[in-house]
Amino acid sequence: MAMGLDAEGKVSSSMPDNPHNLKLSVAEEALNSAGLRKGDLERSPIEAIEMVGDPVQAGLAGMIAGAAGHVKVLMAGGTQMAAVLAIVDCIASSETSNLAIGTTEWLVKDKSSDLVGLVEQICEVPILASRLCFSKSKHRGLQAYEFGVVKEGVGAGGASIAAMLKSSGAITCSEIQERVELEYKGLVD
């Protein structure tokens, strides 16, 4: 918000009921404590991070911008990647043509968030969504994805997209789902 993004009601959550009011309250309190208003640091990402942001975002943005100067980069994650993209767009806008965001279909279809709307405010970057499906899983923990309780998980969408792309389609969503089932079973049994 310090950089001027209209993020109200657009940030995802792994909670069944997305606590937008709580998020807005925390963000507004941080801005007020720093003596800022929404958009005051629109083109000052480092200052925004120093005053009200997450330092991890600066590190991610630097790595992404540096790599995107040489290769295509898939940013793996959910709506938090929009904040990182906004920073990259400020510090290295010429590199955004080498970027894409990889996430899950669960997140893209989540009615309580708006990754597409956030990204559209920043720059033109494709959003790729894996179509993993755990509706037939034997494990309630994996089925939770289908009920909107979980929408992304440590870059699950981006990691599965990267595997499919790198293998030229030899690795499929079905195969990834089978391996996830197997690994999950090993963890819970």
C-alpha cells in the first residue's frame, strides 16, 4: 500500500475466511506509525521496505532482477509475488519482460483474493497456474486444497510448472499429484 497498490481485499490467505479487515488494519497502522499515506512511496521501494515492508522482499527482488537480466524467471508463489513484482518493476523495469508468476489454479480462482488485479496494476507479466487436483486424494490434508483452505504452498504452483516446462511436458500434473500423495502418505503414516 505504501507503494500505491490497491491491495485492499486482494491479498490471499490460507485461512477459510480471509481476514481482510485484520490485514487492512495492520497495514494502515504500519503506515500511520511511519507517518505515511497510501502511495507516498510509489517509486521508492527500498524506502517502503525500510519503513513498513518485509526485508525478504528486497532480497527476492534483487535476485529476480539480477537473474531476469540474463534468463527467464518464474516467480513462484501467490499474491505476495505481486509485492515483489512491484519492487522489481521500480528497480529494473526493463527486466520484467523476462518474468512470469507461477502459482496454483486454486489461488487464481480464489474469490477472496485477486492476484490478476494486483499484477495488472504493476506491469504486464504472465500468470501461469498449475492445475493440480487433490479431490480424489485419500488424505484430508490434501483434500483441503479443493475446499479453499489451502491455495498455494511454498511455491507449489511454480515448482510444478517449472517441472512440467523443464521436462517439455514429460512430467505431468497427474504424475506430480501421485508423488505428492506418496510423499504425504510417508509423512503422516
